[in-house]
Amino acid sequence: MSRRGQAFLVHVLSVFAMAHGLSYTHKGSIDVTVISKISQHPIKNVIPLFLTIQALTGSCACMVLSLTQDMFPSTRRYLYPLKRALSMVFLPMGFVISSVYWSLLIFAPSLILIPIEISSTSSSPVPGLMKLPLLTDLAMHLAPFLSLLADFVLFEPKFSSRQMAIAPIIIIAYAVVYAGALEYFAARNDFFLYPFLDASSLPTRLAIYVGTSCIGLGCLAFLNRLHSASR
């Protein structure tokens, strides 16, 4: 298979996987009610605030742009700069999300999964945690990073020195705006979307925001260096 054919296949599979994750958020078929304060807010109204959904949407858009260029090469001059910008942001974000999510899911699920009440026909609702089907979980919390990683390593050049100089500004600005949105939401509603933030004091939350931003920047720098060393 030609290199172009390989890229097309990777991009198609990536879009398909992430579209599955996105479609799950719009099904409206989650037969649970989020307990306590979250029960006052329909889940679909707060879904865009989850970093997972932002990364899933941005990564899927990046792969759609790649797929469009595969099918219509003449669009590359218009779409490629946007695709590279999205990749610069969502590749490290995907790494942070996958690392944090799967680590907490394995070792401390109550700190990452939303508490819910599960409907029961034989008794009153019982407390539980909102668990996703495995394939959906993989599509939402692993596919975005793996898709962008495969695309970057196999088919893309490394980011230039100029692009790497701009990356910290973009990523830190995104982190500041997102952290501010989380804090504002919590101030208005008396709870955080993520249980591990609810369990953290302000200094701890600030350390989390700064630490995850640094991890994302470190991931991008490492992958870019590794990419150039492997060529």
C-alpha cells in the first residue's frame, strides 16, 4: 500500500473511532441521574465543559481535515495550516487526558467517574459511578491521542523551531481559560465537574492546572525531538 493509502486508512479509522465517541454524547440514552448538585443540571448542558469532549472534538476535526486533504489534495494549501495548529494543541492534550483518566480509573475511580444514582425497578435508586461501555471509553479517552500520535509520527514532519516557540503560548493560554471556566462553574454551582477537583483545595487545584500544562508541553517537546531523531 502506498504512503498516501496508508494515511487515508489511518485517517478513516481515526474519524470512525472518534465519531463513535462523539455520537455517544448525543444519544441521550444514559439511563442514570447524576446525584446531588449535578442532578439539577442536565448532563448534555455541561458536556462541552469536559476537557475530554473538547479534545475528542478537536482531534476528530484534525483527522477530518487530514482525510479531506487525502481525498482532495488541492485543498492542502488551505487546510494544512489549520490541521497543524489543531494537532499542536490536541496532541499533548490527548496525552494528558489519557494519562490522567486511565491512571485514576484503575487506581482511584471515584476521583474521575461522576457519581450517579442508578434507576432500579425493585428498589429506590442506588448510588454508583457513571461507567462508559469499553469501546466508547476507548474512543473517548484513548483514540484521540493515538490517532494524532500515529498521524504525527508516520505522516507529518516535526514542528519547526518557530512553531515550538509559539506552542507554549497557545497551550498555556488554553489552560488558563479552561481552568478559569472550571473555577467559574464551580463558584456558580458549588461543585466541580471532576471529583478529583472537588476533593482538592485551591492550592492543590492550581498545582494540578500548572502540572498538567507542563506535562502537555513536555509531551509535545519530547515527541517532536523523538520524531526528528527517528528521521
